[in-house]
Amino acid sequence: MLNFDNLPLGNEDKAFLTEIRETLSPNCQNEVFLKFKDFPFYLEPRGDEIYVFNNNTLLYLAKNFSDLIYNFYLEGKPFIEQIEFIEYD
């Protein structure tokens, strides 16, 4: 499992990522509605995969949570690098 302790993030950002990961996990499998600045999007878990949608348009299909935070880009930067600008919608 991905350990956020090794990432150069503040405690609030680590807690936020942990909460998102747990909500998407196979044990929970709930959607997460987020907003990056004024851009709304949502995460839909399907097993380990995570589908990223905006207005019912598929933006990205992540193999797992690590893939999502490192390979889903917002304004040219990975999700993890934009975390301070992401909040629940």
C-alpha cells in the first residue's frame, strides 16, 4: 500500500489523500466528488481501477490509486502535485 509519510506533503494533504484512498478502496467502493480550482470531477472505483469523470466524460482510467495520483494530470502536473488546490465538491 502506498505510504504517504515519505511524500513531501503537509499533514492535512496526507490525511486528505488517505481519506480519498480509503473511500475508493475495494472495501468501500464509493465515488469521490472533487474540484480542482473551478474544475469539478469525480472518481468512480471499479475494483482496483479508478475512473475519472467530468460531466460523464471519461478523462482518465487509473489502474490503481498510485497510478491516479502520479499519472492523472491537472494543468500539466500530476494529481499529487496539485493536491493543495483539490477539495471536495
